[in-house]
Amino acid sequence: MSKRTIIPFGPQHPVLPEPIHLDLIVEDEKVVEAVPSIGFIHRGLEKLVDKRDFLDYVFVAERICGICSFTHGMSYCIAVEEVMNLPVPERALALRTFWAEIGRIHSHLLWLGLMADAFGFESLFMHTWRLREKVLDIYEETTGGRVIFNVCKPGGIRRDVTDEKMRDYAKVLNDLEPEIREINNVFMNDKTVHHRMCGVGVLSAADALKLGCVGPVLRATGVAQDMRHLNYAWYSQVNWKPATRTAGDCQARCEVRIDEIYQAIDIVRQIAGKMPAGEIACKVPGTPNGEYFVRTEQPRGEAVYYIKANGARNLVRFRIRTPTFANIPALVKALQGCDLADVPVLALTIDPCISCTER
Amino acid sequence: MSFFGMTKILLTSLFRRPATRLYPFEVRAPYPATRGSIGITVEKCILCGICMKKCPAMAIQVDKPSRRWAIDRLRCVACNYCVDVCPTKCLTMKPEYAAPTVTRDTEPFTIPPPAPKPAAG
Amino acid sequence: MRENQTTETVTPADLVGKVREFADANWRLVQICVTRLPEGFELNYTFDKEYAFRNLRLSIPVEVPVLPSVSGVYWNAFLYENEMHDLFGITFEGLVLDFKGTLYKTAKPFAFNEIPVACAAKSAPANPAAPAAG
Ligand code: SF4
Ligand code: SF4
């Protein structure tokens, strides 16, 4: 006769330095139920639109997250542009796509490192992050920042990158690719890694859709849904298709992200090969009036931005649904029935970014 | 299934130069585009206060009567917005970061009065 | 590229039935959000199916902010509904997992339940604190 025990997980946990708390109800070594709680650091950034002009708010929007910061800033700008119907120059769109994909590479490398750390493979963690530094350097050289970039503004971008430089960066990534492949080989083929990730936290495609999963968690179950298909920015001009796996377990999620790294490198290569010439920003006349939902694909999955404006300098409402927020229910369901020792690995495979969830 | 992929990486890194720098002794030169800290050319400032109004971090204080322009370096998020909006282009973004500090205070600059117009009538 | 977004208006009484139709047709619940307007709350329930985008909208008065919960249909709605309760003070009846106001520990209860500055500025254009237009 087994007894139920409640084990608290987080908000400070060695593998997950992010403020999410899970009450794990365990029976022997099995988790029977998990109750999530977030909200430890809720910042109320959505309400800040009351204090900021809509043009200045982009600086706040970008600071929602320190990893997908570029996509946050870009998506806010897209939302304003769609409401105001601005003709954003093509060069700006191409560069936005470039930065967004660089962000995907750096985010996935960061995640792979954390994953290695979670199952105790320290040297793999260090090597993954060594490669990530080169990607951050590209960011610093083009935007001036390594974490927060401040290059998007409604109507376009604030800094240009020359065509030669773009080709240089494509080359840097080309040179980086074999090194990334070497590291990823370990994730794909190493027995110790498989031991921790194969068959852990399996989600079926039907469940994933019902639970509202997004991003790599959804694609790992075989659903090829990627919001880049909505052709925001310049995604209509490059060739790519969503990376998918069918197993739905931790290993599948890991492999989807690995595939996306190569794909992002390829997209950067394509952009560098055909940079459109022209302006990088257009004028923003007047104020927005209307509403729009923007959906963009962040490294962690679909993020939804809702803007409602009535012609004043401040927006009426700005709302973000971050990908982690959508993936928490799936995490809770996947935790039911797993081993207590697998909880950290499983929690990490949804790539939780609680800080952006607590916008 | 392989155990040796990682072994190869580890062995090569044993004989490679370290991937990191010995920081205080070896400092990487900043990229020209790096957003480090804000500098001001005091002669050109007209104390219009636009930078103060636009700064998203409220890091700048402009006081016209005392001809004082001050910046709180710990508040500044190096977003470059003040540089973009300044009408006389007297602000610059320097690639060097501000020096570390243990006290939280603003760095004041005194704006010299405008040079009297030659041939004033 | 602008997405084709359709919005239908529903009444609070039809809400759960409508949402169940979406669930039965395998739509994915994208998000639920609420906007505080001077005249009341406006809620958006957003659904997606193979990139198609549909939105259900309903308005409720500020005085009786009570709605039936859809978390019995879409289990993941519990997070959105708890969020709306904690930030706006809307009560959802029949929540499967009710945090009772502890999901977001805000210093001020129902912190977002204020008329947005943009609406206030509109209704009182002479207000000197309103940001200058143009
Ligand atoms: S720095 Fe520029 S914007 Fe600021 S007060 Fe001086 S002139 Fe005006
Ligand atoms: S760089 Fe940005 S945060 Fe810093 S003083 Fe200028 S406007 Fe303010």
C-alpha cells in the first residue's frame, strides 16, 4: 500500500533557475499529479502601454524576455505596422528574418546546453555554450547588444547591415555548422543521452493539440505546425519547412530543435545570398487605430500578440501569450505517471521560459 | 549508439587553446557598434529636454535654469533612443561600457552658455 | 502578410456551447484575453486550425464580472481563466483548477482592472495630463 507524498519542485531548482513551482504528488517513485504555480515575478509589462507612447513601447516589449528578445520586439512592431498598414521596406524585413533566425540558433544552443546540464553532462554543456558565443558575437557586431538588441522599430529597423557583412556572417555560420554537427551528434547518438530522454514524457499528437501545445513540443508529436508559415517578415522569400518528429518524447523534442538549428543556418545563407536593396525604415504617420492579432514563431513556439488601439498615443490593450504559457498544461499532463527522477529533464524539454511568461 | 563522439571532442579540446580569455589581463576590444555608454558633447546641447522625455528608462535629467544635464548610468539601458531623437546630435553611444560603481548616483554635466553671437545687433 | 482573422460575437450564455463546437471540430485554443474598456470587459477566445484563425468575442459589464468557465471543454483554459481572474477580477464558475487568486501575486489586487489611459484621454480631451497628439 503506497502512500502519497507531496514534493515541492522549484521555484528555485538546480536544473531550472526559473521561478516555476510544481507540487508533485508522488506515490513511491511515480508522479501521479502535478500542480503548477507561476506568478512569482509577474511584472505587469502589458499594463505599461498606459505609460508609454506606442513608439517607445517597443523597448519594453523587447525586454519581456532575454532569449527571444528579438522576436518579441519584432512581433510588437509587426502588430503596430499591421494596424497602421505601414509599407515596411523589404530590406528591413530581410534583416528582421536574419536576426530572428540567429536568435533561433542561439536559443536552441542555449537550450541544448541546459539540457546537457540537466542530465549531468557538464562537458557537453560547456561545449554547446562555447559555440553559442560566436552567434552572440554576430548579434553584438550587428545590433550593438548581446541580449537586448533594440534594432526593431515600428516601420522598419534602426541599423543596417551591409551585404558583404551579411555574406561574412553566413560564412561564420557555415564554418560553425560542422562543429555544431559534431556536438549534436552526441545528443542524437550517445547512449547515455538516450537513456535519459527516449520514451520519457510521451505526448500524442491528439493530446498535444487538445492541450494547446505550440512550437517544438507540438512538432515533436508529428504536427507540422510552424507560424512562420503565416509569412510574416521575409519567410515567404526563403525555402524552409517545419522540422518534425513523431515519437513525441523528450528525445524527439531535442531532435526537432537540432534540426531547426541547421534550418536556421540555411535560411541565413539564403538571405545573405539575395539581400534586397533599399531603405530600412518607413515613416510612421499618425497613431494606430484598430486591432490585430499577430502570431509569430519564437524559438519556443507560437507567441500571440494582441494590439487594440483607438487613435491615442497609448494603446488600449497589448496582450502577449508566450509559448511557455501554452506549454505548461502539456507539461503538467506529461508529468503524470513519470518517474520522479525524470521530472527535471521533462520540465526542461518544453524549454520553459518563465520570465517571458511573467510578462 | 556511440560513446566516442564526445571523447573525440574532449581530446581535441585538451590540446587546443582555451576558448575563454583570461579576463582582467586580456580584454576584448569592443565592436564599433556595441552600445556601451552615452557620451555628450556639452557645447552642442541646447537643453531642450527631448532626451529626458523620450528615455524609456527615465535615466536622463535635464534642468534648464541650472544648465545641468545628468545621466544615471545604472538606470540607462543603452537603447540608443536619446541619440536618435536629440535634435542637435550632441549625444553619442560609445562602445565602452561605463565603469563599475558601488554607489548609485547620477553623472552631471554642466552645459556652457551658448557662445554670444558675433556681430550681435 | 496580413492574416485573415474572423471575429464572431457571442453571448455569455452561448459561450460554452460555442466553445464546445470548436473543441469537437479539433480546433486548438490559442489564447483567451480580456480588454478593459470604459463600458465593460471585452473577452477574446481565439482558435486555430491549420493556420486558420477564428475569434469569439463577448462583452460583459464591469458590475457583474461572472462567466462560465470553459476549462471543462479545453482543460488548458484554466491558466488563462485564473490569469484573468487575478489581473482583472473576473470570476469564472466551474474552474477545474482554481488558484483562488494566487496565480499572480500582485501587490495590488486586480491590477489591470483600470480604464486604459488611451480611453480616458479620448473621453476627456481637455485633460492636460493626456499626451499631446501628433
Ligand atoms: S542632449 Fe540633445 S535632446 Fe537632450 S537636452 Fe541636449 S540637445 Fe536636447
Ligand atoms: S540610451 Fe536609452 S536608456 Fe540610456 S539614456 Fe539614452 S534613452 Fe535613456
